[in-house]
Amino acid sequence: GMTATADITVKKIENAILIPSAALRFTPPVQEEKKPSTGLVGSLLPRPPSSASKQREDVAANKQQQRVWTLKDGQLSAIPVTIGSTDGNMTEVVAGEIKPGMPLVVDTVSVVK
């Protein structure tokens, strides 16, 4: 048999700001708070949904409006962006305070002390 390789251009976008798609999937780690013990009864009762799950629902409801993170003075800072086309690895930013070359957070590293 014979084989062939083809590149099919579906959409061509020029002069676009591209960011790693991993930056759109990043969510800051939740700091564990010391909560007072509620005992056996409190541990068995259902809790209201956390704000993190609410945030995920909001993002799922509106895929085009998302948030990316950068570091300002050593602190995470959220930047709202409107996204366009993607190839799975890189995503076009059509609106937001993103500039070419701006460093974005895509993952965290935790150090065990």
C-alpha cells in the first residue's frame, strides 16, 4: 500500500497574540485553612459547594471569557482575557491586558519543608 501526508489549513490568523493553552487551565492552589473541628455529626453532614467549584462552573458556562495568571511582586495576579481560536497547544487572545512576551503562570511547584 501507499501512504500520504497532508497538511490542511482550516483557518489562518495573522498578527495574533498566542498564549499557551496550559495558562488557561491553571488554577491557583487553594490554601488549606485550619478550621475548627465540627465533630462526628459535622463531618457527616453535607457542606455547601466551595467557591472553587463555583468558579469552575462560571468558566464552563462562558468558554470565551477566561482568566490567566501572572506574577506581580511575587503574588499571583489574575488577568481576564477573551479567547479565540486554538490548536490545542496555543490559544489566540482577542481581548485582554496581555502583551506579547508577557510571562504567564502555567503550573506551580511545591517545596516540602
